[in-house]
Amino acid sequence: MRVLVIATPVPSHFLPLVPLLWALRSAGHEVTVLGQPDVLGAVRAGGLTGIGVGERFDVDTMLLRNLPREQRPLQARPRPAPELLGGYGRLWWAHASALLDRYTALAEEYAPGLILADPLEYCSLIIGTRLGVPVAHHRWTVDAISGPARRFVRADVPDPAGRPDPAGRPGTDGRAAAAGLPDPTVLLDPCPPSLRLPDGEAGVPIRYVPYSGGAVTPAWVRTDPGPGAGRRRVAVSLGNTPALHGEGFVRGLLHALAARSDTEILVTLPEPYRSAVGPLPGNVTAVDPLPLHLFLRTCDAMVHHGGAGTAMTATAFGLPQLVLPQLADHFPLADRLTATGAGLSFDTAARQDDPRIVGQALDQLLSDPRHTRSARRLAAEMAAMPSPATVAAGLERLAGAHTEPREASLPCTSRN
């Protein structure tokens, strides 16, 4: 079977798909990733084959555009109301419509039996309908955005099959077309059951396998036994884009966390941001970014910005989490971690910038065993979910059902 993967041009959107792509390749299927230059490095690092289309998208520049000087996104753009989350669809439909013709031509040439994409990649849905092949969307984490976003843009999308519109509106190919963005054939959901949105769209469970790229394991990781008796260790990660947070916020956060003198703070922080942050307290150790799964086993808690990969990896290791969300899906993810008891969160810049509030939250995470118990329950739920290999076999059956007269089956559907 040929599997065509279409990725939005954000590496962190693509990385959660990689373990499933490995499973498909290991089962003997051909996998090709279609995307802009932004994701091709991640494609190569994952040992996969890609086709590059168009120019760089540069999502970080987009997020920083028009920000007032010395402000991070949360200060200038506070948390959006739930009913506005669908508005993110406007951005991703504009992106999809600009690439649809080129992606369609390549897909027709490739002739896939299955299309796999992240949940904001709309070309995949239209191309799947045109080619008559199933489309699987792979969520990253708690997904409060993709369903509302699809519904938000549905009326603006020409009918992918080219059926005439009674109003005579033209489609992208010049033909009259009706409105209609299809839903994916299947939504793959890596969230453990207790973390899912209670009233969200149903999804097919798939176990989250931590992956954020390859690395050479540093010597300190191989020889480090973790914190000693009477000393705790807290991992801090603000993702791969410290520029979004600003040096002042990073500096203040690390000093607030370091106020707990019996705790080692281990932060992943690249240059030149590390130098810009300046001298750090003695119990703060800054290291170059590396995959979190290499060292989280030595930690007692995690502090982060609400990124999907960071939060899901910390969940896989059963760590309680202090989440300081900054934008988009960071907020509902932080809400759900808090609701399960596995995390604490502050969603305003004023509270995140208050060292007393942040310090007290870390004290609570480390001193109240209920948070650790809740985090370990989530980890156990995640470990019990169907593996990528199991889901890959189900997707093969699903694709076969589109060409053969037999029933497709996937692991049981869950509510999210």
C-alpha cells in the first residue's frame, strides 16, 4: 500500500505522526511525506522520504508578527473564548487553498491507497475525496480546535467532487462547486481516556510514543543517576522557540522555580537564548535541547508552555505538570491536565509572571502526592492504548475496504 502523508508546515505538527509512519514502513508499506521545506528536516531525521513543495512558511515569524516590543503572544493576545477557537481554521484553509492544486497533482501521480495528515491539514480531506481513498487525521494531544475549525471554514470550501452549486459559485478549478469540507475518515487520538475532552469528537485510540527527533545521547545523560536522596529534580522546557516567550519571562520563571533550594531545575535552553537570559541560580542547570524522553525518568515534575509533545511526553513518564500556556491549543490541554489532578495551570500573563504564584504551584506539585498519583494513572492509561503497529494494521484494513468488498475494522472508538 502507498501511504501519502500531507503535513502542515510546522515540525511539531508532524512529529507525533512519526511512530505510526515507522509502523507502516515496518509492515512493508510505502510512505511518502508531502510538505513545505519547514518539515523536510524532520522527515529526513525520522528516516522517511519526502517531496518538497513551495517556500518556507516560518510559523514562528507569523506568531511574532505585529507583537508590541517586549511582549510575548499571551500578553498581546490573551486566551481566546472557546467559541472563537474555530477561527484558527481560517488561517489553515488559506494555507491549504494556496497549495491545493500542486498537492493534488502530486497525489494523483502518486496514487495512494491511504492519506494520513495532521488535524489542521485540509488539502488531505479534499484530495482524499477526489481520489476516493480514506483519510486519517492524527491528533497531537487534547484537540479542542480541529473539529470547530473544520466547521468554521466548511461553508468557504468548494465541493471537492465538483458538484454544481445552485448559486453558481466557482470552485478552485473554475467549475461551479458547492460548499463542503469533508471530515476525515478516521481521527486517531493519542490522549489517554481521562485526558480527553468529555464532549469532544470520537477518535480511535493510538498509544503516544515519545518522539521529538534523533539525538546523540550526551555523556551526562548516560552517567546521571538522577537527583539524590532528599533532593528533587524538575525539568523545564519551553519548546523549540524561546523567542516566543522572551528572555525576561524565561529569566523570571527560572529564578522563581529556583527559590525552592532543595530542588534542582534542569532547563533545556539553546544558545543564543541561554546567554541572553544571563546568570542563573546555582540550582539551575541549562542544557542544550534534546529529546525529553532521554532524561525525564530522572525527574519528579515538569514545567512547560503547554506544547503537545512536551505535555504528552511528560504524561507518558507519569510526571505532574505545571503548565504556563501561551496560545492556541495550549489552553485546553492545560485545562484537562488540571481537571485530572495531574497538573496545575495559570492562563494569564500576570499570574505566570508572579514568582510567588509560580513558586507556590511548584511546591504544591512536589509536596501533594495526589498530583503524582494522578499523573501515574494517566501514564498507565496511555501505556494500555493500542500500539502504532496495531493501528497501522487497522488502517491497512480500512484502505483495503475501499477497494475490496469486505468490512474494515480499527481499534474501538473512544469519545474525545
